[in-house]
Amino acid sequence: MKDDFLSTPLQFLKGVGPRKAADLKRAGLVSVEDLLYRLPFRYEDRARMQPIASLRAGNKAAVIGEIKSARLAITRRRGFKIFNAVVGDASGAIRCAWMNQAFLADILQPHLRVIIFGDVKLDSTGLHLLNPEYELVAEDGLGVHTGRIVPFYEKSGSVTPNMQRKLVRFALDQLPPEIPDVLPADLRERQGLGTRRAALEAAHFPPNDASVRELNAFRTPAQRRLIFEEFFLFQIGHAWRRQVSSMELKPFVPTVDDRIRAAAAAILPFKLTPGQRQAVKEIVDDMRRPQPMHRLLQGDVGAGKTIVALLAALVAMENGLQVAFMAPTEILAGQHFGNIARLLSRSRFRVDLLTGSTPGLQKHTLHAHIERGTSNLIVGTHALVQENVNFHRLGLVVIDEQHRFGVAQRASLRSKGLQPDVLLMTATPIPRTLALTDYSELDVSKITDLPPGRTPVRTVVRPESRRDEIYQLLRDQLDQGRQAYIIYPLVEGSEKVDLKSATEMADHLQTDIFPSYRIALLHGRMKPDAKERVMHAFAAGQIHILVSTTVVEVGVDVPNASVMVIEHAERFGLSQLHQLRGRVGRGSWESHCVLLYQSPWTDDARERLNAMAATNDGFVIAERDLELRGPGDFFGTRQSGLPQLRTGDLVRDRDIMEAAYGEARRLVTETGLTGDLLRFVEEQWQQQFGLIEVG
Ligand code: ADP
Ligand code: MG
């Protein structure tokens, strides 16, 4: 696949000395391939030559003609020089003037053919082109910088766009007429894609009848072909890894019999929804297979994923296997532990909680229980991976709110067991394109329904000035026995101020506004046991309003809470707002979400908040969020498994990713990987896409 010429270091290209090569390298361009796969970021139509007689002042124009005369003029201002050249075509002639570029006298000599492109000006000296771009051309030749649809490149360090353009032209001229093509011919035919060689040429130097609009939208066949190629190579790696891992075998394969079914039925506090039942079935089917499960369970906030995971855990434990259940925050881990311990209280299984703040002695005993296998289900935070924890017989790993974990953490817990089954759960609906990148190797189950009796949350967007109205709403709800959250942003860099406003608000509400209700403050800087106490009291209904930072963002489940007020909502991202809103609407009463903003707000903020008010559908919100923020930021602080791409764009080129995914899976499962593609996946894939292990 690697063509010799493509892998040539740019340094060996004619015209590139060691200095320029160093500049190029700094810009990430080392080989000819690097250069050719850095596509222009825009194109300009300089193809249409105008007859000189038709030129009008105030426009940009391209003309082709002969230099009739040329003269360097020295002006009265000392050292100020103007180079004038008159260019003529069949229709007429026009003067071109360049300021302080005396060296042009050596280049633009009379009788040479030239293409000129620039601004047409009119002043007391008459009609002329001022400081235009120029290019000498052969009798019939197209230019490189003018006289065609011209490519523009992002500036790479000291490499000017003109230099890069020349270099690309030069490299393309030397590229052999046939170069190996990564994409099999039958695939190209199916997808309507041209050859690699032709695509490289046309993506940099499009034919003059190409559509500039299409080019600038990256939609021409040549561009699509190169983007497809990149996505395909990316997906091939995933498909292959998936194939390889499907050949691993786990040491213990759970079975399911009537006794286990009865045990499951006994712990169920309610009837599962059809979506939950389907998810349980898919997960348990996976667990009974000899290969380890790699499954992602998606379900909007409040869909009821926890019980699904618990049923899977029960199957593992009934088979004598241990289960690790990891949550991203101590609050959430504590909540899961409480619920699970309660549901399993009449079973023979021992459930433990292990977090960073578990006291040393207790931790010590716990480690021993885990190692001996006397602890069956361990709920915890990332302490489960950081600490020196050895499992006796780890059969299932559940990772809740998995988008909050770094990929490294996910991988390291997995490696603690001998090929355990892995169930990832997320309430952040993942737009399809990202799912195809980050989770390409996973099977996916979706819960699309909600437990019965839920009423959709009513969301309103309100300016700070209407705060009184919000207090009235809060009062109404509290009087009806409900509870409320008031959330403050905690922004990096201004934590102190933010925390102060949260604290002051809690005081103000308690003393001035709601003296007869109990109000408490919760934030990440509090001691773990203090956090626990507050959370506990709120869940038990002893605290009526919880003023909190975003520590309650994910997972927290207090069905009696029916109001979510978000202060400075303009500072939050869409997905985060959706998660926060998901804390209410968990009971059977109508719930409210109030997005309070402080003016002035940006257009972006307005769009975000209005999108929130317009829909409760997590999927719609996720797609919108992806568009507004781009894939890099979508997952927030998470250490992302997104690939480094050189031609494609995950948002713009969703459809191409989809097609590449299908073709890659097809190739790997139908014919398997051989030859160059196999070598690519084994030797280059990781490096090219800059990925870290994905759970
Ligand atoms: P999430 O998917 O956001 O993690 P949870 O698992 O926390 O959701 O469930 C949300 C709430 O819905 C919990 O209070 C849970 O007990 C309840 N719940 C889950 N499934 C059902 C069901 N089938 N019927 C009634 N309530 C349910
Ligand atoms: Mg949850």
C-alpha cells in the first residue's frame, strides 16, 4: 500500500532544502504522503479569464495576456519604487502596478505570457491592477496559482500557501501514473469512488469545470473518495480488533436456569419495561457465550439502566463470579451501593462499597474479602482500578455513566479480570457518527422507553430578572411536598467566586425566602462523609432544597424532587443541561426545569437554552450538541477515543463514515484481512489514528 514515492521524505523533493524541510516537519509534513493528504481548506475560482477591455474598477479579475512593456519607476519619496507592467490581450491592455517589489523587473519581462489576478482600481493614474498575483505560463498552460480553480492551504508555519501549492503541484507531477490503491476495486465500484491517483490530483487541482461550491463543501467525488479512504482505514482497524477479540474465550461461562430466573424475579421491585426486558435478554445472551461481552447499554436519563445491570450482576454471582460496578462519583457510587444492598438484602450475596474515602483499615479488610472471593459485588469509584485490588474470580464489569471515565481507566479495570464480560452504560446518547468511531467495536443495546407514569419535564428559559416568579413556583411545589435542586456552575478558574455564590444563595434562601423549609449545600470540596450525609438527608426528604454544584449531574435519583433550577444556565453545555434536567421527572408528578440566564448571553447560549426548552429527547439534544460544539468537545473533559483525522470531519462527513463502517465490517467478516491492509492495521493503524485503548 505504501508507494515508494509517497513515503519519500519531502526533503528529497527538488526545491526543498534542509531548512524548508525542517519548516515543513514542524507543520507535521514529513513525507510526500503527508503533503498530499493535507487537503486544501478552501478553493477559489480563478479560472474564468476576462477580456481586458471588460474590466471595471472595484472587482477582482483574472486576465491572461502578454507583457507589452515593463518599467521600474523611482518615486520622489526616497527609496520608494513602483514596478509597472502593461499586459495586453486581444481586447486591450491594462497597467499593473506593484509597490516596492523591484525584483519583479527580473521576472516579468516583455513578451512573456502571464496570468494576472487581483483588484481592479481606478485613481488619478487611470485603471490598473494593484499588487496583483501573477504567474508566468506556457502558451497553452494552466497556472498553478492563477488561471484555474486554485487550492488554498492552512498556513503551516513558515510555509506560505503559495509555496505549498507549488510543492503539491511538483509532487503530483512526479507521482507515478499508477499507485497502489487501498480500496479494493469492487468496493470502489459499489461506492462509486474513483482511483486514489485521480482523486489526489483532482482534490488539489480540480478540473476547471468542477463546482467551487461543491469543493468548498468537500463534496466532490475526489474529496469524498479520500475521506472515505481515511474512514475506511480507521474502521478496518476496529473491525479487525473486534474480530480478534471475538476469538478470545473467557474462563468461566455463566449459565442460566430456572433457579436463577426465580432469583431474579424475587429481587425485582417493579415490572420491567419492554425496553429493559429486551436489554436484559441481549446482555444475558452475551454472557452465556464463550466470548467476553463488550456491550454498551444506552438509555436516556431515567430509563432505568441500573436494574438491568443488577440483573446481569445477579446472573454472574449465581454462577460463582464476582462483579465490579464502577460509578464516576462517590455520590453515585454511594447511591448505587445503598440501592443494590437493599435489593440484595435477602440474598446470600455480599455487597461492598469501595471508594477513595473508604477508611484505611476497612479498605484493608475489604481487599482481603475481594481477594478471597467472599465479597461478591463491589460497587466503587475509580478507586476500584487505582487501588491494589485483586479479584478472586471477576466475571462481570459494569461501568456506569461510562462517558465520564477515561479510556485508560476503563481498560485497566477490564484487565483485572481474566477476560470478564464488560457492560458499559451511558445516559449521554451518543450521536451515530461518534458511536461509529468511539464505540465501533462494541455491541449496543438501547432502552428507548421510560418506566410508566412519567410525565415529561416542563422546561422554561428565564432571565435573572424574573427570579421572583421562580421562587413562587418553588414555593408551590414545596407546599405540595416536593423537593428541589438549585444548581450553580463551578467554572475552572473562578471556583472561589462560584462557590461563594452557591453558599450565599443557600444562606439567603434559608433566612430570607424559605425560612420554614430546610435548605442544604452540596459541593465537591466537602468531605466525603459530609457529602454523604447531605445526600442521604435529601433522598430521605429531610432536606427540601438542595443548593448544589454539578456534583449531582449524573445518576442521582431522588424521585420526589420535581424542580430543577439551573443558575447561569448560559454557562452549561447542552448535554450537561440534559443530564441535570434528568434529575427530575423521575416520579409520577409533573416536574419543572428552569434555566435562569444572566444577560448578555451569546447567540450560542440562546440556541442551547432554546433547544433544551424545545425537546426532552436526549438523542435530538446530543445531535444538536455535536453540531454546536464539534466532536472534540462533545464528551467534555473525558479523555477521548476520537481519532486524529487528516481529511475527514466527523460532523460534516457523517454519511461517509457510515458507508466506510459498513464496508469495513463486510470486508473483515467476508474475506478477512490480508496483505497490505493487514500490515497496515498491525503496524500503522494505532500510530496514524492516535488512539488509546478503548474499554
Ligand atoms: P438511569 O437509566 O438514568 O440510570 P435509574 O436506573 O436510576 O435510571 O432509574 C430511574 C428510576 O426509575 C429509579 O427510581 C428506578 O427505581 C425507577 N425504575 C426503573 N425501572 C423501572 C420500572 N420498570 N418501573 C418503575 N420504575 C422503574
Ligand atoms: Mg444511572
